[in-house]
Amino acid sequence: MWLNTTVSPFLLTGFPGMEKVHHWISIALLVVYISILLGNGTLLFLIRSDHNLHEPMYCFLAMLASTDLGVTLTTMPTVLGVLWLNQREIGHGFCFTQAYFIHTLSIVESGVLLAMAYDRFIAICNPLRYTSILTNTKVMKIGMGVLTRAGLSIMPIITRLHWFPYCQSHVLSHAFCLHQDIIKLACADITFNRLYPVVVVFSMVLLDFLIISFSYILILKTVMGIASGEERAKALNTCISHICCILVFYVTVVGLTFIHRFGKHAPHVVHITMSYVYFLFPPFMNPVIYSIKTKQIQSGIIRLFSQHHTRA
């Protein structure tokens, strides 16, 4: 194992060749960041303050909103620092910490979507035992399990980054630190750091998707056995928001994977833009989806604004 004695900081990158419009890009990204903070912050506030939303489904939604806030708050400082102030230098320790949280939260998001699928499976396939199965303690244990799984799975590759010597160019290709970017700069045997993430993706993210898909097959089978068409529609309607969030998350994952694997001749700005889509689109869309498709959230938002208007 190599001991890292390099002191030169890494250099973050905005949008190469578009430096003259960095300020305009930063304004657009700032609007998106503020929308994400307001949207997910409002969801968390509603779920915490409205006793009608103190149910397992909304507890898992709060976990999803917290994860989305975490991703945003992890990437936002360096992105805006690069685009606004041209503050490109970042220390190794801070960079590795940022990479750890970015990758951990991506695994957490996949795990939370899986937990939400389990919630819908129990609610539809075993409704009489829903409250006895998904108790507050069980929900907390699931949340801790999702967080622990993600944190421990990412730790080995991030820990090794501290020991690598970096004698290549110190320029990273994004305005935030990603593991796959950092290892390209290492002058050491990075075989483990190349192969291990593939194992993590296949054993966790892909497996989560397969289990979610299987759970919805069972849900659909149960729903099709309901005699009343109205009851069938009502049961399916409770899953629409979750299905939309799944599609938003996994479509961006597949899109980013395809760009990195098969878009080697595409302009570098395409790769960078797709990375921003991956990190910003799900956190932006999830509150929108649940606000539009979930009546309880709509009612909570209306009550929130009504109280504010009354006080004013």
C-alpha cells in the first residue's frame, strides 16, 4: 500500500470552453438548488408537523427527501464556488469526504426506494397486518439498515484514496469530487478501486431494482384479483408517485452509465451535463411528483399556506 505524501490540491472543473457564461450557468443551477431545498424542506416540514402524515409511507418519503437534501448540500458549495468565484482548488481530505457522501447518498437513495416498495407491498398485499408489521421501530430499523449498508459499502474505496500517490494531472473533470475521477489521477495499482464499485452497483443498485420490480409484479397480481374496478384504481393510485420516483432515479442512472460507457467520443460537456442531471433531476422532481400525485401532501401544503395567510 502506498502512503500519500502529495500536498498539491486537486483542481475542480466547471464547463470547459464555456467559462465566459459560467455566471449565467451558475444562476440557472442556483435556481434549481433553491427549488430542491424548498421542495424537499417543505416535505420534511409537512411530514414532521402534520400528524396525519405520521405513517410509514411518509416516514420513508421523509428519508427520501433527506437524502435528496444531502446530495444537494454536498455538491452545491463547490459547484457554485467554481462557477461564481473560480475557486477551483480543493484539499484532498475535503475532496475524499465529499466523494464519500456523494456515493453513499446515491446508494441510500436506491435503498430508500426499495424500502418504499416494501411499504407499498405490505399495504396492498397484506393490508390487515400493515400497522403491526411496519411499526415505528421497524421503520427506524429499516432506515438505519439502509444508511449502514450504504456507508459501509463505500468506505473501502474512499479509505484507499488517502494512501494513493497522485503524480498525474491534478485536474478533476467536474465541479465536485467523484471516486471515478480521483482514481484516474493516482499513480498506483487501482485494480481494486476499479472493480469494487462495479460489484457494489450490481449487488446493491441493480439488485434493489430487481427486487422492486418483483414486488410490483406481486402488487399487480394482487390488485388484479380485486373485484371492484374502483378499488383496483384506488390501490394502484397509491403506487403512482413511487413508480414515478423509481423511473426518475433509474432512468438517470442508466443514462449516465450509457454516456460513460458508450459516449467516449461525445463532447466532454455532454458527460458533465449528464452528471448534473443525475445529481439534480431526482431531488428536483421527487417533491414535485409527490405534491402533484399525493392528496395528503396537497392537503398539507394547502393547510400550511392557509395558516400562513391567516397569520398574515
